[in-house]
Amino acid sequence: MNHLYLIGLPASGKTTLGRQLAAYYGRGFLDLDHRIVADAGQPIPEIFAAEGEDGFRQREAAALAAVAAHPGRPLVVATGGGTPCFFDNLAVLHASGFVLWLEVPLRELRRRLLRRNQAATRPLLAATATAATPQEAVNEWLTRTLEARAGFYSQAQLRHPGGPAAEVAAALEAAGFQP
């Protein structure tokens, strides 16, 4: 299987670019978080409230394993920000496809999260914010989260800041991705 997996922090553009790359390559697209929501029959904040992060991560690992084992055509898959960091998910990603880390600067991620008012809808961000202002809280959370996840993200076959699908596709192919 040769799926293309997009990993990175929240708001890095995994879903947006993933859809564009799927169209560019003529592949199907899957947002892993949407798969988890569909399987659970409830939104992610409700999964976190009922099962905690551990329950969510178990669901996430099961959804990833099902996608990786899917016998159909290769997909472009937008993973959740923490997907590669738990269980053996990183090994599953590498065994079933090519991994692209969307390495977007923190200041841009902060701008996106604040502009879209996404901080309140992301359970981990909402639960850990301790700073006085929303800007400080988002910046603090992004910095801590990147520090915790960078070791996993850095194992991707390609790091790229994102951009137009054709530009990212050229970088992917130069790094050895076989469309």
C-alpha cells in the first residue's frame, strides 16, 4: 500500500492540503478524525469527555490500523496532530505509506487557530491553557506540543511548510514518493 499520510500540529493544513493533493494525484481523501467521529457516532470533544485522551487515542490507533490495512486504492490521509505519537502508529504509517510532515511556523499556526477561534473546539488546547490571554495560551500550548511531538514528526520522509499542491507534489516526488 502506498498511502500518503500528512502529519503535523493542529492548523498546519493537513486536511486542506490533503484534499488538494488527493485531487492532484487522483486519489481518495480521508480525514482520520472524521473517520473516528463516524465510527464513534459522536464528536471528538464528546469522546474526550466520555473516554479521556486514552480512549480517544485507542480509537485513533484502531482507525489508523483499519485505514492502513484497507485493500482499496491508495489514499491521501490527513492524520490527527497526535496520531504518530502514540502506540505503534508511526510504524503503521511508515509500513503502509509515505509520511509528510507539514512543518508550519508556530506564528502561522497561532494566527490560524486564533483567526478561526479553534482553540475552544480542540480538547487538548482548551484543557491545558493556563495563560492570561488567548494569544498567550495558544502560543504556550503550541510550543509545548511541538516540543513533545517533534521527535515523532521528524521521522517523516519529508518535511515541508505546505503551499500549493503542485509545489508540495514536486517536493514529495523529489523525496521519493511514488504517486
